[in-house]
Amino acid sequence: MYDLRYSIFERRRFNMAGFFSDFDFTANKIEKEFRKAEQKKGFINLAGSNPTIEGVIFPPGILKKAAEPYWSERRYDPDPKGLACARHVISDYYMGRIPAFGVAADNIFITASTSESYGLLFALLADPGDNLLAPKVSYPLFEHLAAVHHVELRTYDMDENNGWRIIAESLISVADERSRGVIVVSPHNPTGMVVREAVPALRRLGLPVICDEVFAEFPCGSANIPPFGMLHPELPVFHLNGISKMFGLPDLKLGWIALSGPDVRNYKKRLELLNDTYLGANYLVQSMLPAIFAEGIDFVEQMRRRFRSGIDIALELLSENQAVKVCRPDGGYYLFPEIKTWKDEEELVMHLLKNQAVLVHPGYFYDCEQGTHIMISCLTEKRKLIEGLKRIIAAI
């Protein structure tokens, strides 16, 4: 989770020669107002992404049972790809997706988190001065990692009027001879867009794809979300996921990279070396993964029902207001409505903090430059979500 001072309200481009040398760590006025507002009685955070704070708690009994065998059989014998039993259960997970998707356990690399997965792939695919193509609108993590690895981040546009779909012409236009890969987020954060069919522009570029699928278990507009590699079998695809979002376990911090498509052999040895350099994935959590998958599916279904209910409630309340343009996301648990009666996102966020004691994220946190958008998390507990939305409607 990012500190509001440094990412959400004070976006800065990094100096590639010294990636944090130009970064302003000074608390700005919105950060200061947020700190005041959170002390008020009745303050509501409608931008939360931490399930444990919102009362979405994975059953502790399952975790205790999953951890028990480790203590009696404890032995640290690390594999650069990750513990074999954990990789096999992840492979089984992809076969259980709809449609079923075959990823061999040997093509899976376990990491400490999705963020670490991104970092490893930035290092794998690009040298300093190379570039990666990323969506705009997008989560700010990519900027940080690109700066750390001295990689240029080039952004391609998304079409809000067409469900935030990738604009092919924009994707093609930003690529050049030093482009080394494309980042796709499906379901997308924060718009909820899902890639459901092949993107001809990606096939034309022929670049490896890093596909972030951390919200894949939370479809909203339909029953399932297709694995990206099924849509583009002709491309090398690095599928990213983990237990933080899927099982509501951000504190256990385990992610993975699943490779598909041609030429994976060319990447595996180098990725194995990179992952072996860190061996960041917790050995205990890796050993728990088969039990978490086997016994945690009911909890995942409970989360789905809760998130869909929250989205339904939010859409019903917001759609009644002519000042709001909002649509149902294809996946995930965020809404990204446009507020048509306000011209300045920062003024709107400040107003909500000062007068309504409600926090939302402004659209520019996600590098959205068109219109006035806010991000609302439907992970929020139902009563707080309803009350917070009512305060927003009263303000706009």
C-alpha cells in the first residue's frame, strides 16, 4: 500500500539517472487534509484495498491446518522456481480456469508478491534505456519499478467510451525498436476492463506480454475471465497472480509467474537465475499453498458475492444521479466513475475530505487525464459503502 504523500496526490516523473533524486517526499495539502479527516468521527475510507481492514478475513482454521505439517517436517531445500507442490497446485488452478488453460508446473515461478514478479520481468526483458508499453489509465506501481530498473515506460491509451478497451493505434504508435514488452492488466485496475478476445495490435507487434490477472477470480460482467494466454497462444505471455487478492491474504505475500506461448525455454533459465538471486518467496507459505487452494475456494466464492453486492449497491445509488457517469466493470471490485459537475479532481477530493469526511482516489492517481474521475472501492464494508456513497452524492 502506497503512502498518500508520495504516490496518490503528488505524481512525479523519475529521473532515470537517479530514480528518486527528483521525487518530492513533502506532504501536500491533500495528504494533510486526509490525516485530519481520518481523526473525525464517522470518517469513511472508500479507497481501501486491504481486505483485512475491511473485515474480509480468510478462515484462520484453514491457515493453522495448512501450516501444521511444515513444523513437523521442516526442511529448507529451496528451488529457484519455487516449491514443487506449490507449482503443481498452481498448474492445476489454470486447468480449472474457464476455459481450461494448460501451464506446466515447470513453467511456473513462485515469487514473494506480484510486485516482485513485475520487478523480475522488468529485469528479464529490458536493459536500461529500453522501454516497456503500459496502459494509461494505470496503477502507479509501474512508474516506480521502471524507474528502479532504469527502463522507460511508454503508455498506450484506453477508450473510455468503449469500455476502456485498448486503443490499437495508440499501442502501435508508442512502440519502437527498443520496445521489449507490453503490460496488460485484465481485469484492469481501476476501470475493471477485461480483455476477452485477441488484440490484433499485440499480434502485430509480436512482443512478449506481461499480463496481470490478480483480479481474475472476481468477474462481474460475466461468469468467467479467460486466461490471456488462451487469447494469444502465438505470443510469449507471463501471467501474474497471487494469493493477496485471490484469497484475501495480503499479509502472507505470495505470487507467481506462469509462462505460456512460444520461446518460453529462452526465458526460463534467465528467470530461474533472477529468482534464485532473491529466493524471496516464504517457504512456509509455499508449503501451505495446496491446502489454501483445496480448502479456500468457498471463501473465494463468499468474496465474489460480497464484491458483486457492493458493486450492485454502488451502481444503483450512483446511476440515479445525473452528475455521475458510471458503468458496471467487467471484473475486480473497483468503480471508476466520471463526475461531470466538477472540473478539478483535487478540489473534489479536498471537498469530500473537509466536508464529508470521505476519502476517494482522484483519477490522476492512475494517470487519467480526461474528465474528472474518482476511484471507489467496493471492497468497503456494506454499511460504510452506502453511507460514503450518500455523502458523495450529496456533495456533487
